[in-house]
Amino acid sequence: MIGLPNVLGSAWPVIHEDLRTSSANAGIVSMIVSGATIFATFTCDKMLRKMGTGKLILISLVAIAASLVGYSFSTHLIHLCLWSVPLGLGLGYIDASLNSVVALKYEAKHMSWLHAFWSVGASIGPVIMSFFLLRQSGWQGGYRFMGLIFVAFIILFIAMSKLWRQVANLSPEISGESEKGLSLKQILSLSGVKQSLFLFFCFTTIESTVGLWSSSYLVIVRNLSEETAALWVALYFGGITVGRFAAGFLTTRLSHKQLINLGSYLIGAGIVMLVLPIPTSFLMLALFLIGLGCAPIFPSLIHETPSNFGKHNAQSIIGVQMTVAYTGYMLMSPLFGFLAELISYRMLPIYIGTFLILMMIMAKWLYQKTSANQT
């Protein structure tokens, strides 16, 4: 449920008026959260080896709960910025830690379902915030309520501490007892790692750009109303959620490579539909297909890291993969916004299509580089 706190966009129209700050300052808050998350994912391997999985996740849950409650008491933009640092750190450490644990010790279906529940949390968060925005408690009440939800997670996590100790002791790679992890130079020297990182970068560019800018594309280029565009973009996120639950079952029949290829073809089909002179009602299907195609790619890439590069290297590499992924989220969708304002929003299919082609090239190159390591 770490997708739950992603509600800044839903609450910001009210927050910036209450705090008497520019609407553009949402970008500052978002960048701080993203920057802290990138730092966390990059240093997660070192922290896991020092503290162990359970302790790091518990501290991260406390940081997230405190940050959400801190948001609710903020009376100035600077307060939001300060609380954004522990929020981003907590989200980043939990994300990278859970991905490492599942990649090393669980099946591919569990990885898909882990990411599916992130999507569920990301969908529930705005609903919770909308509920409180309609009431006197406002956005402060929404953040306070989500903070209490994370307090409940903390209590539940402590109650399950014995189970987490067992998980952490399953393998020295995730117990905090293993030898020193790989340096960045050592990671980049491994065959196929550079291709893997660029693949992550391309994928998150596609996923984040469609999520952030497809509504503007539908309104400005395809002349849909704002309300209709927002509803149809929800189908994109719905496609991701449905696809990740479905991918959990498909992992018993299809390999990671097949799932990634299938996802790429579905994204490509959706992009083609965006540019074809088809009835606007079919654009719903286009966005759903893109979301459906995005669904299996990230979980499959993470879960195959141990088989691509070895279990003893996986934890270090996953941390860097997550760092590159969040960097793509932070930089590349804003870049499209800049280019769209400079040139045209009609560039959206070309932009994401270019990164899709690059992603497919990198995937093929990755499998050529790592075929000898596959198990």
C-alpha cells in the first residue's frame, strides 16, 4: 500500500490556496519527494546489509507515518518541503527492500501481485483524499487519516516481527549479515547491466509520461472535454492494475521475456491507435491497452535480475535499477511537457513510441548479454 500517499496532485488545488503559494510549487514538493526516493533506492543495498530488512522497513514506515501527519499540520510551503524528505526516503527504502526480498525469495507471480497492490494503493489514495476534501477537515484530515493508516501498518508489522525475522534469515543476501555489496563501478562492469538500466529508464519514461500527459493530449489534440479525458486516463491506470493481477497468473505459462515482449506489443498497439483517425471512443481502448502493456514489464524486469546477474549481486543491482527508474519518472515526463509547450502535444505518441523502440532494442540486447547466466 505504499502507493497510498501519492495524493499530492489530488489535494494540491486546495493546498496551494490554503497556504497561499503558487500552483506551480507542486513541482517543487514532488521533486523533493522524488529526489529523496532516488537517494534511498541508491543507498538501500548498504542500509539492508547494515540493518536488515525488517528493521529498515519498520523505520521507513515510521518515517512515512510521521511525514503524512506532518503534512496535515503544515501551514507553509517550507513545512511541506521539509516533511517531503522523510516521506521520499521511507517510500524509497520500502520499495527497494520489498523488491529485493521478492526477487530473491519468491515466485514471479508474487512480484506481479506486489506491484498490483501498489496500483491499488495509488487508486485508493485519491479516493480517500476526495472524501475528506468534501468535508470540513479538508486535505489536512485526509493526510492525517492516511498517517493513521500507516500507524496501523506499523502495529501490524511489529506484531508480525517474528515472521519478518524468519524472512530476513532465509538468505544472507537480505539479512544484513552478508559481505559488503558491490560498488557502482563493479555493478556497471557486469555484462548486461548497462542495457538493463537503460531498459528501466525507457520503461519508466513511457509509464510516467502517459500517466501525466495523456489527459492533456486528449483535450488539446483530440478535443475531448477535461472530464472525459480524466475518466479515460483512469482506464490507463486500471489497465496497469488489471494487467498486474493477470500477469501473476500468466507467469506460470509465460517466461519473463515473453511477458515483456507481450507488454511491449500491447503498448505499441495502443500508441498506433492514438494516432489513427479512429472514433474518439476507441481512445479509451488505446489507453487501456497501453496500461495493460505496461503492467508486466517492471515486475518481470526486477524478478529476473537474480537469474540475469546472480543472486549474490541481485540486491546491489536492484537498488541501482530502482534509482534509474525513479530518475526516469522525475526527469523525462517533465521534459515532454517542456517539448510539448515548445512544439506540440501531438508529439506524445512519437515521444513514447521512440522510447518503446529503444526499450525493445535494449531488451533484446540484454538477453543476448545475459543468456549464459539464465537459469
